[in-house]
Amino acid sequence: MRTIIEGPAAWRGAELAASRDWIHEFSGEEIAEIEEALRSARARGKTLETLTRDDFPLPKTAKRIAFARDFLEEGKGIYQFRGIKIDAYSKDDLRLLYWGLGRHIGTAVSQSKDGDILGDVRNVGVDIHSPQGRGYKSNQRLNFHTDSADVVGLFVLCVAKTGGLSKVASSVSAHNEILRRRPDLLDAITNDEGFHITYAFKPGDVQLLNNHVCFHARTAFEDYPERERRRHLLRMWLSVPNSRPLSRAMGTIYQDQRPGVVRGGFPSRSGRHIYESTGEMVD
């Protein structure tokens, strides 16, 4: 903790904004491959509960996904896919499509005691300051934080009328700057505009973040009055096969600190998994 950490994960906001190596626009050939995998899974009666990686074959696109997974661990810790045309699919197909992509990234773990492994990020009127408050059920501003899994993935279905901007900061750069200044500045550093990037999501974006090297946050947002236009993201917490070894000090969440094992998340109280978060959007 008393050593400056070097490497590509030690970036600052302006540097990341000026680069494009963390953004990949799916090619027409890759989109066609994803669509064929979706059609094949549907034709064979596969569901979110039964779909495996082999049921969603991506011979060429899987190589790009593998590159992204390596970039999350060995590179800048953030990777974003773009180019999925949301309007071309039903909501059920979008869930299955995202789940199929996730199968090629890693293993989804439970995001809450309810056992949701494919979570819905949308405003259902929850106050994040209440005892049961969770940020993904609110439209309030979220401060910089990490989630309790190796990788968090967000698939953007709808964006807000205003706000809801994504903020990402390098926890490595924050550590280095705190070490240079004073240890008591934790969380003040990441809110410094020089350390993070702020950008707007587009429908069809898939954002992937390595929680071990990146913080993320969100601005408050205002939704559209129409329910079908309201901000809606799908979230997965993923345990990935190329993960790093962790300190025993992280044993509260990561009970197994060995690299490459399935770890993180919150155990389901019922032992069951759900694929859509409960709660109605507020009017």
C-alpha cells in the first residue's frame, strides 16, 4: 500500500477520453454472428436458465470478447462494446442476447440476497439512503464505488431524458495520488475532474469494468414520462477465468481469493436464481 503502482490501469480521465483502444464497435459480421446465435438458441428452446456458452456459438466474436476480458485484467480495466441495435429485438431477446454474451465473458454471480444474476437497473423509487437502499433501483446520484464481483457489466436498453451519465475512475491512479498527497484524501481524489471520465451511454452499449482497478459512479437523472422510454440497463456481476489473486483482507466478499475461481456476489437466501429484478417503475 506504500508503493506507486505502474501500468495501463493507472490512467487519468483526459488520457482515457483521448484513446479508443477501450471501445469496440461491433462489425456487421459480428452482429450477424450474434443474431444467428440468438436465432439458434431460440429455435432450440433455450432460456436464460438453460443457455450455456456452447448454446450461443460466436466463432469470431468470441475472440474479440476474449480480448476484452484480457484488457480488463491486463489493460485499463474498462472495455465497451457498441453497435447493437436495440430496436431490432424484443425485450426478451435482448435479455437472452446479453446473457449469451455474458456466458462468453465469465460466470454470473448473485447481485443480492434475492438471487438476481441478471439484474434490472431502473428507477423504482428507492431512496439510496434508506436501510434497504440500493443504487440500481434509484434515480439518485451515486458516488464512486465498486461492486462485489470481479467484473460488472451493463447493457444499455434505454437512456434517461436527462442525466444518468456514467463516471469511471482508475482506483490505481487514485491510490497513487493519495500516496503522493495524504492518505486521508480517499474518495476526494476520484471526484477530482482530472481523475475520472464522464460520458453518456447510448442504447446498445455494453460497458465492462474491472472492480479491482476501477471505481464507477452515476449522475442523477430524470426519466421520460412514458414507461417504455425510461432508463433501463441490464446488469451482470461476473466472475472471470483470468481474475487475479486477492488479499485475504477481502475475504468478507471474496471468500475464495484464488485467481480464476468463481467468487464474489451475495448468496441467494433461497438458493434459487432470478433473471429479472423485482419492483415496478415509478410513475
